Amino acid sequence: MLALLRTIVVVVYSLLVCILGCIYCLFSPRNPRHVATFGHLFGRLAPVFGLKVELRKPAGAENYPNAIYICNHQNNFDMVTAAAIVQPTTVTVGKTSLLWVPFFGLLYWLTGNLLIDRENRTKAHGTIGELVAQFKKKKISFWMFPEGTRSRGRGLLPFKTGAFHAAVAAGVPIIPVVVSNTHGKIKLNRLKNGLAIVEMLPPVDTQAFADQSVRKLATHCRELMSAKLDALNGEVAAREASDKL
């Protein structure tokens, strides 16, 4: 019964956000500020799932310059965890198939997100050039999932290098964001589903890797994120065990 109630609430809320959001965005279509606005709205669904989401950002994060944010990609619940920490004027880079998701696809495009055809390598490389051009024209940042797909409990997958090539070419920092494990954590028929921590790490200066390969930059960022993921998972486990005592 609880699962059915939650499903109804999520579906109705999501439809309202998507439909009203599309109408709202028609007055200023493709404005990059919309992404954070609607990302935070979807983040408000966390309590509906019985999930407490704790956000952590470094001091001064609101004043960060153009950057590429990278985040671990676990499952569909990223929409209520990672989405809650997206910074204003940050847009995501997603696959073109998202455009065909009813209601959400149109909102995704109208809010200013960038779509990439991952099956077409020529177009994918062209997208990197487009990112660099956008950085040079206006205050905008990009949010990317370097794993390229959802991990679904397989840990932090190997990183693709597209985000890192773009950051080096544009001369902007990489800002890692790590979400503690949510795989298998959320049961729709369970009232409380515990804690998830979303932490933004300090910027990684890509210029420090100017004399090294992009792959080394990617490896460095993955190591930072892997260590932080282990630390967050350990903290969550300890805090949840303490709450049960």
C-alpha cells in the first residue's frame, strides 16, 4: 500500500513539475538557470521515498567560476539525490534518447541541457567543441557522469575521458561530486530508508595536469571520488547503525 501511495505521489508531482515547468520555460527557453531550479524541485521528492539527503559543499562554492562537475551515476534515484546540489547556471550533458521520455524530455531540453549522441563518435567529439565554445561565451558550467552509464551497485565504474578533454581544452577546473550508495537501499514499502550524503569536493586544477595525459587527470579524479565514496558509505553505515540503537 505504501509503495502504491508513493508511486502515485511521485507520478503526479513529476507530471506537474514537467508540465508547469515547460510552460514556465517558454518565457525564457534554454536559460541555464532553469536546470538548478527544477533539479532542486525533483530533489524535494527525497522525503516521499523516506530518504534523508544531506548536502555538503565547500565554503565559497556559490562563487565558483565556470567548471565541469563530475558525479557518480548509480540509478534513477540520482534525480532526488545528486540533483539537489546542482549549482545555478550548471547544465547537464545527457544522451539524446532522454528527449523521447514523455513530458520530462521536453523539460530537459527547454531548461538548457545539452544532448549528445553517444552512438555517433563524430557528433560526440563535436559536443566537446561546443562545450568549450559555451565556456568562452558565457558563465555556464556543465554536469557530466564520466562513468557513462548507471553503476547499479557495481561500484565506481571506469571513467570515460570526454569531460576531462573538455575541461583541459577550456582551461576550467573539474569539481567532483560524490553520492553515497543508494543501490538496493530504498524499499518502496518501507517507511524509512535511511540517509544519503551528497558531497561536493574542492575543485581540481586541470592546469596542474597540463604536462600529463588527460587519462592521468581522469584517474586522479576517480581516485579522489572512490576514496570519498568509501568514506561516505562508512559514515552512513555508522550513523544508521547508531540511530537503530
